[in-house]
Amino acid sequence: MKILVFGSTGLLGAVLCRYLCEAGHEVIGFRRSPETPCCTEKEITSVFASAIKRATPQCIINLVGATNVDECQKNMGHAVLLNCFVPQMLINFCQRGEHLIHLSSDQVYEGPGPHDESSTRPVNIYGLTKFVGEYPVVQAGGCVLRTNFFGKSRTSSRKSLSDWLVSEGRSGHPIRVFKDVWFSPLGMSSLCAAIHHVAKMRLTGLFNVGASDGVSKAEFARMLFKQLGLDRRLLRSVSVNHVKIGATRPHDMRMDSSLFRRITGFDLQSVQREVEYEANEYARS
């Protein structure tokens, strides 16, 4: 396929583009020129429309978004522009049968998990704008994947949770990790494989795509440190309620991804297995 990836230089985009190229697809990574303004609806529409017209893709993958939770809380207009307007605009451009895959977030959830796709309750501007941005894609026959991912970054501009943990652990710095924030993260390698599977199927609808179970962020850190032989005594388990942060964070983002497994036949692994696989990338560096 000819696949156009918006957000190709980001944390996931850099890994996904390489994965899709190695799978034999023609991949066009969208890279905006620094000289090209892209800060208003009009400017974004012009730039994105031009990219789609030039690429004539069969599949469009949207990884663009405002993802800094605290910045979204401070600047709701910017969050709405990237998280709500962009997916609506892209689906409007899919007039020639292009299949749109849009990445959303597990921060649309809160309360006791694991959550199925219907049990949304955003608690901050980031989660709310990601939730609102899903609607036009699903209604128009695209595919929305709610997820949370980690793994070794391939770009100097963005670092993942696991990048930060490994860097601090190797430096011998004490690290505070949340014992009461739960999630179901996938390694980037598994998420790339899932996205590829969705593209080949031309899957439509809304799906959770996460690990088959869930852990606290403190337990996730312990798993990663154990796998890499790092000193787990550096990890300090704390409550998110006792740490001064900007926007409110959800406590339980664990996802029930059984619908995705049932519809696609894609095998989603446990967090432990995901950590084992991704740790190999860090062990080689």
C-alpha cells in the first residue's frame, strides 16, 4: 500500500514508518517545513490538504496531537486544534476511499478498570479533546485506536516513559513512581504490528489496543529495572495524590482490549511480555 503518516517524526511515528517500510509498503512521512506556518485552522488545512494531494495514499495514519497533558490544560485552544480539528479535517479529505487510522489515548478513562470502549470519563482537557476528536473518524468509517505505548525512542526530540526510567536508572538517580496509577501499555513494536494489521484489514470502528492485563506505573518500572539488571532500590513508590502536578490525572486507565482481539485475531501480550521484548532494545544500547 501507499501509506501517508502524519506525525512521522514523533516518538511512535519514527518507529512506525520504519516498520511499515520494512513490511514492503510505500510510506510517505509528513514532515512540515519549518518555514511553513501551521498554527491556525486555515494554515493546517492548507498544509495537510497539499500533503494528501501530492501523496494520493490508500491509507492515512494520524499520529498528530497535543500530548503534553499539562500544556493542554493551560492552552485548551491548541489542544482543540490538534486533537479535535485535525481528525475532523482529515476525515473530510478522505473522499477517494482512503482508509484513516487515528490514534487516541487511554486517558479518556477513569474509575475502576479494566475499561471497555463504552466506559469513558475524561478528567482533564487532554483526555476530553482526544475523546471529542474520535467521533468524526468513527462516524465516517475510519478507525480509532485507544492506546498507551512505551519503548526506545528513535528521535532525539521525544522520549518515552521507559526512556526516562532507563536513563535515570543507569545514572543512579532515585525515581518517584506512582503506585496508584494503573495502565495497560504496549511496546512500540507490538503497537506498530497492530496498526499494520488494522491497515491491511481496512478495519473500521473504535478499539482499545493495549496489553492483555494492567499494572501500576510503579510495578511497570520494577519490571523494566529487573529485566535490565538496574537497581530497583532507586525506585520510590509514591501516590499521585501526594505529588504536585498540573492537570488532574486519571488513576486507572487499564483497558479491556478483548473486542480488538476478537475482531482482528491479533494476539495482545501481557505487560510483562511487552517489557521483556522492549528491554532487548535498551540492552543493545
